[in-house]
Amino acid sequence: MFDRQNGIVMGLALVSVFGGDKMSGLIAGHPMTDRYAVIGNPIEQSKSPLIHTAFAQVTGQDMDYARVLGPLGEFARTVDAFRATGGRGMNVTAPFKLDAFAYATDLAPSAQMAGAVNALKFEGNKVYAENFDGVGLVRDVVHNLAFPLQGKRVLILGAGGATRGALLPMLAQGPAEVLIVNRTVAKAEELAALAHQHQSGLLPVRGVAYADVGAQSFDVVFNATSASLTGELPPLPARVFAPGCLAYELAYGKGLTPFLKLAQQAGVTRLADGVGMLAEQAAEAFAWWRGVRPDTQAVIAQLTVPLN
């Protein structure tokens, strides 16, 4: 019997795993169970099956959620096979977010702005695409952490895909200023210009180099770089953390990262990692697929790693 939380489906083996006579989506002896999955490579580390299985249980949804290990260079074939066996939707993780962007027939504005896709929905020949990372991040900060962004001075470290996806949802909250800082300043400036293209009106967003942050301090600092994945610290002066600041590490499950340790040493008491963002973006995808939004608190509590 297929393990709903720990099983891995190997790419193009989907049809043979579930059988050619089960093209309508039958799985594990449960007729009509709707099928979803997360695709990535590697994929063993993904918490998505645990999260979505928990969501399905608390909302009473008849669905199955698996991991799909996508062979590199064969994203489209792998997704085609999953759809052929009755798949209704997929989450997308590295390295396939750009492949999913190209695969989709209908891109939501969030996906267009992010330039990448983290959720797909299949309806007939249509492939709808979303990127829920940004809205998940904002909901975690504003709702779960009770830290409103309106009128706040915001510093974002890094100008990669995470920042790109978060920018418009963050600006919609009405911050006083959003400063994007990046080692390659042109990328930060490009993101700021892109935000102006996607949203009308005067936007308080700029892109600068680390050396140009100056003596400014900020109410919330987001680390959207990959530095914490390798135990490194962005070249950031401690003075950027204003009194009462929230320091938010987008990576999750790493404990007290070098970035969070720097914030703590600077006197910051409000520290958070990206586990809430992970749960909230998953809840957005679940609601998009199923029409009901699950509560995330139990999942966040289960996945939280102490920041010490």
C-alpha cells in the first residue's frame, strides 16, 4: 500500500505504479480519491505530503498527496504522466519552478511577477499556475506573528526568486519603505523596476548594494538569501535592526542561523524562520484546489524547530 506521507513516486513510473486500468485516478483501493503531489529533485526532504495530508484530515477532504521525483530534463513528461493517471494538481519545488512556468497555459499575476510557479491545477487541457510564496510569507508575518507591515520600514536581503515572489504582496500591505539589498546591485534595481511595472502608483521600493544601506535601521528585516543554507552570514551591519524589529529568516528548520544570531546579538527579541511561510503557502494552494482553507497552527507547531 502506498505510504501517503513518506512514499516517493519515481517520475515516469506513475502510470505503471498505479496501473493502466486506473487512469481515472483510483489509488490504493479508494475509488474517486483526488490525487495531488509535490514534484522536485531531490524530493525526499519535502514536508508537503505531511502538511497536505494533515489539511485533508482536518477539512474532511477525500484526497491523496504524494512525492514525485522528477527526472532532470523531463518535467513535462513527468507531469503529463501524473495528469494521465488522474492527477488534479501539484506543488512545485526546486529545480522545476521555471519548468512549471513554461508548462502552464494560464499564469496568475503572482506567477508572472515571480517568474516562477509553485502550484499547478489541472482542469481538462488547462494548466493553471500560481505562486503562493509571497502571500504565504505576508500572512505568516501579519496574521501568525501579529506584525503589521503597514507604515513599516522593510529591508529584504537578496534579489532572487523568493524576493521576487514576495514583493507585490508585501507592497500591498502599505509599508513606508521597502529596500532590496543584493551583492549584485543590478539585480536589486531590476526587481524594484519590475515592481513599478506591475503595480501603478508611487511605490516606496528601491534596490541598492549592501554598502549603500548606510546608517538606516528597519522595522523588519527578511533574509531571502541562500546564505543560511550554507551557514554563511550576509554582509550586514547590526545597526539595521531597529528597536522592536522583527528578524525573519525565510529558510526553515535550521534553528538559530547566522542571520538570526546576528539579530539576537543586536538585541532583537522577535525572531522567526520560514516554517509559517511554508504552512501558509501550502494552505493557499490547498484552498485554491479544494475551496476550503485549513487552519495552519497545528502544522506550524509540529514543524517548528526551536531557534536556539
